[in-house]
Amino acid sequence: MRNFYHLVLAFLGSLIYGAPSKKITVVGVTGTKGKSLTLQILDSILESAGRKTALLSSVWMKTGEHLENNPFSNTMPGRGLIQKFLKKAVLAGCEIALVEVTSEGVVQNRHRFIDWDAAIFLNIHPEHIETHGGFENYREAKLRFFRDLRHSAKPRKYFVINSDDENRAYFTAAAGGVPGGEIRFFRRKEAEPLVRKIKEKKPDWLTASFVLEDVAAAAETAEVLGVDAEKIIEGLNNFRGLRGRLDFIQKKPFAVVVDYAHTPDSLRAVYVALRRQVPKVKGHKLICVLGSAGGGRDKWKRPELGRIAGDYCDKVILTGEDPYDENPEEIMKAIEAGIPAAKAKNVSKISDRREALRAAVRNAKRGDLVVSTGMGSQEWFYGPRGAKIPWDERKIIEEILKNKR
């Protein structure tokens, strides 16, 4: 019944705002990780090709030249707000709208009554499995986005699929038989020659190799949208990274990085990338500020996050991270349970996240690297009884660094 309610709202939103998706090219991206970065890279490529774009991601809301932080607490907002965004994009003269598509948004029918032109599948890993009632249901929600493109009135519909992902066959099958549908594949290794042509010496946003997946997805989609190879390279050269994603605040005398990683796979990928910059043979330390996003959900991953931190970090500071109504101490204990006993002496618990960040910076020495994960560019810290605390992890760390000097 609840999902029908959202379906009605999606229909009314399209009706009220005049079905704006019929007047603009709409691209949706789904996947466990990399959605925001992929769209931001694609946006840079399209702008370099002279295409006027709109963007709705967990980080930004953009229509043409107007750019602002996403004002919604939801990556894929309901109550007709996506339709309102598309209407605003049309009125601004945008040609292409880029939208993040979440599994929970699909379950609530927020993707319906939008005439999509293209759907991108990046990857899928265990996440929100408690909310969805299992991994298969989580995957099914993402597959449903692909299947529902058959409702789109657009004459051509493109499905851009990561052929490296072990679930690719499910998405290929879901895209099959869609009237006017065309399936395109991309692979991480296809991004390597593109990256070699970037003029700037290895920009910060390319610190981790997993970003190549996002580059490949953006490049393939740009090609589908008619952008030539030269403009794709130009767009990559113009891209300066995404706030809160492998975001280097400083590099000397010790480095400080903020990243949104909040799943085991993404956390491991970030630690692997940063570990290369902090070789143990030189005696430098990787100091990790770690929580577990979302009190009351995805409890299965907490010990796994701890195990990964134990494998890669020299010092781990466990802290609060959107605990909602759950006791932060219990969350930290669950993460700590996954850290090998031999590493216990390198672990401390500070539930106040601001104090945890301050302790990490205070303990850092020349050549060390401090990384805080989980919050990224998130603007709110969610506490008990619906509390929403304004939050800017980058700004908080910058203030701590300033006071340290």
C-alpha cells in the first residue's frame, strides 16, 4: 500500500509539472558505489562538449550554471521533487539531466513516470540488505529500474553495463527485450588509455584504481550521447574531483583525506589506495577515523569494517557516525569485535566524532596520513530522536588543522 502511495505521487508529479522528461534527455545511474562520481565525471565531459546539463546527485543539485548542495535529505527525493527538478532543467534550457537512482527510490516507485533515455549499471555489493530483506531483493530493486525502462516513451533506450561485475548477466537479461533498447558494455581497463592522456600529473581523484570503473562508465555513456573521443579527454582534464570523495585537505607535513566510503568493499578500496602512499617501511602511519553509517541498519557489516581497518590501518579511532537511536558505544563495540586481538593496542574509541577527528590530527606526525571515512560531503549528522546536526567534515578538519598550527 505504501509503495502504491508513492506511485500515485510519482504520477501526480509528472502531471503537475507537465511530464518534463519528454522534453529532455534523462540518464539514470544505479549501483552500490560510484554513482555521484560517475555522474560528475560525465557532467564534466558533456560540458566540455558544449552540452548544457542538469545534475541531481547525493552531493549536488545543478541546472545549467546554477550549482548548489543537494538540499534534500534523500538522494532520490519523492513527492514529485524529481519531476520539479526536471521541469526546472527544461526551463533552464538544459539538454541532458543526470540522476542518481537508488534501490530504495525504485522500491518506492520514484523512478516511474520519467521517460528515461539511458540507464547505467556500475556495480552491486551487499548494502541495505536488512532494509530490503536480503541481497537478492536489493539486487531486484536495481534490476527493476532496468526493466521499467520499457515504460519510457523515448524511441531509443540505452543500457550501459559494467561487464566486470559478476552480476552483469542479471542486468543484461533485464535490458533484453525492451523496445528500442540497445545494450552497451564498459570495463575498467578501457579507462586506462584515457587516464594516461590526462595532462595533470595523477590528480587526487585518481588516487584509487577503482575510480577507473567510474571513468569507463562515464566515457561509454558520453559516447552513447554523441560525444567524440577528443571531448571525452578534454572533460577528464577539466574534472577536478568530487567533494568528500578521496578529498585531500592537505598533503604536508602529513596528509589528511576525507572519503564517503561506508561499505566493506569501498572502505577496502580506499585503504588500499592510501596504504600505497604510506609505506610501512618508512615508518609512517595510516591513521583511520572509522564509524558505521546508519544506526539500526546493516549491522552485519560492522565487524567486517573492523577487520578491514585492522588489516590496513596502523591506528584506528572508532567514533560515532549517524547513530540515530542506537547507542554509539554498541556500534563501536561491534566494529571493534572484527579487529584482530593482536591489533587491539592500536584501537581507541571516541564517540564524539569531532573529538575523534581532533585526536587523529593531534597524533599525526610528518609523513603520516589521516583518513576519515563515512561522512564524506554529508551535511547532516543524524542522532537520536530525529536530531539533525549540521555537519561539514572538511570544514571541521580544516578548523582543527588551523588550531593545531
